[in-house]
Amino acid sequence: MELLSNLALGFATALTLNNLLYAFAGVLIGTLVGVLPGLGPIATLAMLLPFTYTLEPTSALIMLAGIYYGAQYGGSTTSILVNLPGESASVVTCIDGYQMARRGRAGAALGIAAIGSFIAGSFATVLVAAFAPPLTELAFKFGPAEYFSLMVLGLIGAVVLASGSLPKAIAMIVLGLLLGLVGTDVNSGVARFSFDIPELADGIGFVAVAMGVFGFAEIVANLEKKEAREVFTSKVGKLLPSAADLKYAAPAVARGTLLGSLLGILPGGGALLAAFASYTLEKKVTRKPEIPFGQGNIRGVAAPESANNAGAQTSFIPMLTLGIPPNAVMALMIGAMTIHNIQPGPQVMTSNPALFWGLIASMWIGNLMLVILNLPLIGMWVQLLKVPYRMLYLAILTFCCIGVYSINNNAFDVYMTAAFGAVGYLFYKLRCEPAPLILGFILGPMMEENLRRAMLLSRGDPTVFFTRPLSLGLLLAAVALVVIVALPAIKRGREEAFKEED
């Protein structure tokens, strides 16, 4: 009964005209971002952070969340019609989706992607609503030692479960932790690593780092790529799959939804890992398919699209209940909460229940909006894909600079963003994934605070992290994760799982 009353509060919040408009704006921008290859939800969220300053916290988070899961929908459109993933989690959809389009079945591919996404998103939102309260209750039992150990597990999980080189990911985490320490020490009042620059006394701005390494760097990197691409201009055909298609694809939607829901909760998992894992699973469980995978099998579209949407939704669980971001997008969401003076963690549900439950309720509304939006607008998205990159990115850069400047009305913020843009571009050339850096930057100050608090409470005894059962369990899980991923068979499997992304 308590869950129903909480959901009633959530829908009462989400169904206000203001929040409905921001939910609609979020899913529309998200779809647009998913359709345009090269932008992606991370870069877009980073770019829009400055513009959320003037919004109510609930409206801002509803819009940012809509952009994230809306991009999962939009990414399937370009994957199927253009053979270009609009965002990273749609890489797998290209394999069979584009082949279906070439066979004249683009409509069926787009239809099953939308249906699978809606089912997965709705189911995953139910999980968020059901599991968030008990996890929040558990989180209240955490002390500083447990929180520190949980953050260690989160960072290690983000490294070993994410794509890319392990040593580079570890280096990025460490760099993020160091950048998070810049500024005035809260306990002693001494400035650290600020080099006597007054603007750095309060630390490096989160928006400058996020927009630089994701937004600016992504724009410059995409300007290097060839613009020539084959846009699918043939007739899309009937958008709804046939009854036979639905019957054949239903098991793949179910498996993708369950697998994506699980992997979305894990640190570093999220939509990308869920999409790759579900596609691999379908190839293993489907016996003697009539159409081989890679040649236009509808399950090759249904499974990853369901998985990446489920993973996108359930990744909100650790962010909302523990204040721990499982991926870079959730790190940006925590950054948005911090901007609005909301302390991420279990107290959000008790101190601001309208925001907590309003955000969850908005996910159902947003998923419904996406189904209604996506299919009728296919023709418009196809036309949009023909706009050259060189005409888009100058406007985007200008938009970014105005947004950064508007935060403090200080040109220094723009210079910092440009500097991090150059650093982000260097990371791109060195094939260093920037997501771990953002996770380290967000968690660094929180880790330091909990480490110092735990040491103060234990009178300087470092064994406090090993004598408390929950803290010890979390640290052992982190060690086990490192050991498991170091095993040769697991290491090979990890590399193979992400080889198609390259």
C-alpha cells in the first residue's frame, strides 16, 4: 500500500503541466540526439547542465532523464536506416537492423525496436519503483566506512565492466580522483592544487570538466570523420511487425529486458554492456534460425534494443538510493542534483519524496511519449540525417559556450571548458575512455570525506574498514571482481564482447 501511495505522489508530481512539458522536451531532445550520429546522451547532458540552473530541481531531473532514455530509442533509427549508431549502445542494432532495411523490412525493424524498448523501459521502471525503497532503507545503515568501501567497489566495477583498456581506465579513474581534490580543504581551509588562481579556490567546475571532455571533444572528433554516408531513402514500409514477427521476437524481448535490467544496476554496466551481452545470448540460444544473425534476424534487433533501454532505466537505482553513479550519465545526473543543492543518497527519498517519486513516474510517461513520437517522425529524422556536420557543430559550440558562461558570468569557465575539450580530444586520440574520469571526479570528494570521517570516528585505526562486516564484504567483492576479470578466459571474453564497438 505504501508503494501505491508513493506512486500516486509521483504521478501527481509528474503529471503537472510544467513537468509534462519538460518530460516531452527531454524525450524529444533525447530522440534527436540518438538520431544524430556522434553526439550521444553524455555529451548532450553535459552541454545542457548549465541551462538547468534556472529550472525547478524536479523538472530539471525529469528532462535530463528523458534525454538519456530517449537517446536509446533514437539511436535505433540511425542504426537501422543508416548503419550508423546514433549512440554507443545502438552499435549492436546496426548488425541486423540495417540488413533488415536492405531486405525491405525497415518498418518491421523500427517497429520491433520501439515495442521492445517500451516493454523493457516499462518493466525496468517497475523494478526501480519496487527496489528503490528497500535499498534506501539498507543505505541508512551505512556508516562512513561502508560508504567508502561501496565507492571503491563502484569505481573498480566501472573499470572492469566498461569497454576499453584496463590500465587506461585505471589511469583515468586516478586522474578523476586527483581533479576532484582541487580546491579548498573543507577541514583545514587550506587551498590544494589551486596554483593561487582565485577561480580554483572552490574547485574545478563539474560542468567545465563534463562539457569539455564529452561535449567539445566529441564535436572536434566528429569533424574529423568523413561525412559521406548512405542514408536509407527507400520506402520504410509498414511500421508494425507482423503477428509472426512479434511471436518470434517475444522471447528475445523478454530475455533482453531481464538481462538489461540486471546489468544496468552494476557499476560500469548500463545500456552498452547490456546490448552486447543480450545479442551474444540470442546467438547462443537461438537454434537454427531461418535468417542467420548478421543477415537481418529480427531477434538481433529486439534483444539489444530491449536490453539497452532496460539497462538505461535500472541504472537509476544505485544513483537514487545510494548516491553512487554506475555510469557516466548517472554521474552527470548526480552533478545536476549537486547544482540544485540536493545531496545525492538515501536521504533524497525522505527529504524530497516528490522529486524521487516524480522522477520514477515520469519514466513511464516518457516511455509512452517515445512510442507515440518515434514512429510517426521517421521521415523527419531521415531528412535531418542529410544535414552536414559542418552546419551543425558551429551552432552547438556557440550554444555550449553561452551555457558555460551563464553559470557564473565568468569567462574563466569558458577557458576551462575549452582546455578540458583539448584534453578530451587528446584522450580520444589515445583511445582513453573519458567516462571513468567523470566517475572518479564525482566520487573523489565523497570518498575523501567518508575516508576522513571513518578515520576520525575510529581514532585513526585503519582496520575499521575490515572489522565492520558490511564494509569488509564490499571490499572483498571489489577484490573478487579484479581477480575474476584477470582470469585469461574472462579477459578474452571481455575483449571479444566489445570488439564490434571498435
